[in-house]
Amino acid sequence: MIDIKDIEKLAELSRIKLTDEEKQKFGTEIESILAYVNQIQEVAGATASEQPVVGEVRNVMRPDTNSNESGANTEMILAEAPAREGDLLKVKKIL
Amino acid sequence: MIDIKNLTIKKAHESLLKGDFTVRELTETYLAEIQKKNPEINAYLEVYTDALEQADEADKRIKAGKADILTGIPFAIKDNLLIKGRIASASSKMLEKYCATYTATAVQRLVEQGAVLLGRANMDEFAMGGSTENSAYGVTKNPHDMSRVSGGSSGGSAAAVAMDGALAALGTDTGGSIRQPSSFCGTVGLKPTYGSVSRYGAIAMGSSLDQIGPITKTVEDAEIIFNVIKGADGFDSTTISDTTFAKEPYKGKKPVIGIPTAFLNQGGIDEAVLANFNESVEKFKNLGFEVKEISLPNIGYSLAVYYVLMPAEVSANMARFDGVKYGLHKDGVNMVDDYFVSRREGLGREVRRRIMLGTYVLSTGYYDAYYNKANIVRNLLREDFKKAFETVDVILTPTAPTPAFKIGSKTEDPIQMYLEDIFTVTANLVGVPALAVPSGFVEREGKQLPLGIQITAAHGREDTLFMVGKEFRSE
């Protein structure tokens, strides 16, 4: 059901690098987990093609004001960044 | 010598007010106990060097006559709750050096009362696991038997309390992570109603399931802490207030107890657990509680539903760990490769497996069959519980299907590990509160292993849980 190609695709979508050994192992494990969770297909009643159901939705509003002064936390937050240039996060060239 | 073995929050509070001992002496006693036991048990990843300074502040406050109930009470805090200026690693390599830039609301409310934070407690990486074996920093052993796990994911928090390395602890519970380790370690653990405790500053795992709650030695202690940390918070839009859910009168003179007999007879429960559960039911009857059989038609599917929805939410929540904004960064050949390499190096096997599983159930072509279907069944479960709470006030099950298991005995088979959550996940799926209470011991290989029962109530009815739990424990 789940082959190496599926695992490679999932790993790519998940932005995770896997070794060949891990691909094998994850494949077997994910297949056994899916086999277990598949029992939800038996549940009678509403079918999956019906209206998507997500959690309760309620709107929560707050005043549209600044909660802190600009720059108040900048230094503290950027101190956690792996690489920075001034007040910007630094990453490798994209283009 | 302070008798910490028999100490509770209320007793400690009274003694501190009376001057039987100071917060400094109390804190020193716990620190000495940690020093003695933690090298083997590994409940704490870090013991804060300023614990005694915090204690002195609390002593000043008591002297000034401004003590609150938690002033000077020594706590262990799970490593996925942020405390400004301190490391919060979630037991992951990804956040090994991450220093929190703000404090979680639940922790802040303890700090405002003058509680003493002793250190951060070990856990399964990003709260994913049921044994703390997924911690990047080693397993937390069970204080009752060093060859066994402490449970998880809040295993460090539960072990810290069980080994008298803290008077109380905070944990988080996404599918049983407060209650199952409490069952294994003989502590009391509360998973509050969804939204009753702010998650601001808790490192998110499954956002429709996560809750913060206390781990303590007594039901009363859990109640005291819950009353301090609960309540609406502008930083967490899912928080509710005390009046969000109506408090219906009890169905009998005392709360009526429901037992999902058919579910319990399905098998897969350790014999000693089942025998102890039946004894607990008898005890409730002797205490004058009415006990009824109830039917929860879809409860058998709850674990399957959980293992679809939880990984789906995990895959979304874990996307933020990219090696760019904070946390571990490893260089790849280009910008995108940086993500792949950083996440590979920073995240453990269980976390990566759940991310991939979540990605699968959310992907085009599988979304309807898995994620969507699971949400439909989740709603059926909510209906089942609603119906059950029309005839009973609480539902009783064991907390876990087994006593604490041997270290390494379930690491090779994820399904075996997941089955440990069979009784606990439903409260998270439905959003109701559940309390794990110690109910006795079973002897295995000459060691006394704790067992526990789980009491579940309707939304917002923690008060019922505390009342029933206290009667059961003769508190």
C-alpha cells in the first residue's frame, strides 16, 4: 500500500531528509498505523463525502491596537535567530 | 527535618504561615532530594540555580503578610512551557539552546502567587509519546521501579512529584500525557476542560486537543492549582470562563457514576488493572454512589480518530521549526535544503513519523477518507458523551490499560505504545475534563506498581471531578 516512492514524497512534503534505512522503517510503521486507523471507515452514519466537519468556530475579537512599543522585543527575539543581519533574519540566497 | 513525604500544598501553606519552616528550608529539602534521586531517575533536565533566591522572595512575602495559597510552594515545570529567560527545549535537540522570550500564562499565574520554580521536567520530545523514551535527553525512570518507564509524555513532571522532588508540577495533556504518567507514578493528574487553562506559552502539539494541567499528590492540591491557573486569557482565544458551560444539578443525591461496560469488556486490559477497577467501583458503591451501566457506541473508534487528527495537527504545528527563526540550524546545499537538514538533525524519529503521517492524512486524495472522516467520528463521540451525561454525572474507566511497563518493551511497535492511550484520548477529542486518581498497587517482580482510575465529567465540571475524587481518596 505504501511504497518507498510514497514515503519519499511524504518526506519531501514534510521537509525532512531520510536515510534509506529510515525510508524502509517508516514505510512499514506508517502502513501499520494506517491499517489500524482505517477502522474509522466502518463507522456508519455520515460519509466522508458530506460536508467537511471541523471544530467549533467562534469569532474572538480584540481591540486593533499595538500591544507593545515597536522594537521592544526585537533584540530578545532576534537573539534566538541562527543567523541575522541587522534586524533581519538571514537566509541563503533564493534566486 | 521537614516531612515532605506527607506534605500537601495546604499543609505546607499552613506551616509556612505558622513559621514551622521557611520557604528556603522547604526548597533546600526538595533540592537535596533532587540531588539524591535525580541522577538515576532523570525527572529534571535542569534544576534552576536561582531556586533559593525565589524562595527568599517568597519568604519576604509571607513575612509581609501577603502570602497566597501557592506562595513558596516548590514546582516542577514541564519542559514545553515557556518561562522568560530560561531554556524550554521540549526535550528536543531542535530547541536544546532555545531561551524563551516570554512566560506561559499558566506559569505566570504561579509566579504571581510566589510559587518556587525548581526546574524543568523531562518529557517525550514535543510531548509525543507515552513513556518519555522519546526524550532526546534520556528516559525518566519510574520512582517505584527503576526498570520501568514513568509514562508520558509528562513523565518527568509525574516522577518529580512521585520521588518527592517537587510538591507539585505542571504538565500538558494532548491524549493522556498528564493522566497516564500519573497512573504509572501514583500521582493525581488533571486534564482540564478544553479552553479552561490558557495555552499561551505552551509549545503546541495538537491545538484542538492540548491542555495544561496539574500533577499532584492529592486531589485537593490539583484543585488548588487548577483554581489558580484557569480562566480567560487575552493571549489564547480558545480560553473560556467559569460560566461558559452551565452547571446542571446532579442526577442523584451524589453524582451518578456511569461505566462503559461493553468497552471495558473488549479485552486488551491487564487483569490486575481490571480487578483493581472493579474494586474501585465497589468502593464507590460502598460510599453511597449510584453506579450505572452506560453505552458510548463510538468510543471504540476514539484511538483511531485520535491517531488521524493528532498527527494532522502535529504536521501543521511542527512546520514552524525551520532552522531560520529560532532553534537548531544546520547548513544544507541551499536555502530549501537547510530546512531538510535542520529538521532531520533536530527532530527525533517519533516526531518525524507523526509529521509524515499527518502530511499523509491531510494530502489530496486521502483527506476525505482520513482527516475528514475522523472529524465526523469525533462529532459522533461528542454526541455520545452528551447523551451519556444526560443520565450520569461522571464516567469511570481505568486511566491506563496496564501498569508502568519495562523500559524498551514497546519502543519497536508504535501501535502497542499508542494503545496505552486507549482510555485517555477521548477526553481530549470531546474536550471534557478528566482526573486520574491513584487506586492501589499491583505487585510485579517484587515491586509495588501504582494503578489508577480516570473520572471524566461534562464540560466545565472540574468541581464534580474534585468532589468525587476526594471522596474516593478519603481526603
